[in-house]
Amino acid sequence: MELLIFVSSNCPHCPNAEKVVEKIAPEYYNYGLSFKKIRMKTSEGKELASKYNIMAVPTVLFLDDKNNEIQRIIGTPSEDSLRSKIEKGLGLKKSLFSRLFG
């Protein structure tokens, strides 16, 4: 799974979002998570923002192995929210249903 964070240099919330992602993402590298910061003003940033319909920054995208979007967070995620979404995306977190009924 790949995590992309879309940021802009004139965004007041982006530095905080980056800090949260840069703190949490490395904890999951051994589970197959990769992380990349995408600057909106670069050609790659413009191309990916168009491809994934990014309308606001910061936006955190979760992509599967085929680069399909699994989920997204718009705005600065909390550490708990980010951890939960990463674990769900990697299949590390069981749903309430599966915990109750196996």
C-alpha cells in the first residue's frame, strides 16, 4: 500500500499534516507501506492531483498495489485516525464484525 500526501508551500495546515504522516508512516514500513510527499506545484503533483481529483490540501491518499485509491483524508489527520486507516488498508485491523464472529 502506498500513502501519498499532497501539500502546498502556501498551505498553513500542510506542515502539521506532514509531521503526523512522517511520524506514523515509518511504523508500518515493515508491513509494506510506502510513503511519498507530493508537492502540488510540481509537474508530478499537477498530474497526480488531476488523476486523483485532489481539490484541497493537505490530502492523504491511500493507494493499493495497482495505484487505485482505497481511501483519503482531507485535512490534517489525527495520529489515531491515520493509524486506524493505515491498519485497515493493510489488513492489520479486524472489523468489529470479524472480531465478534471470527
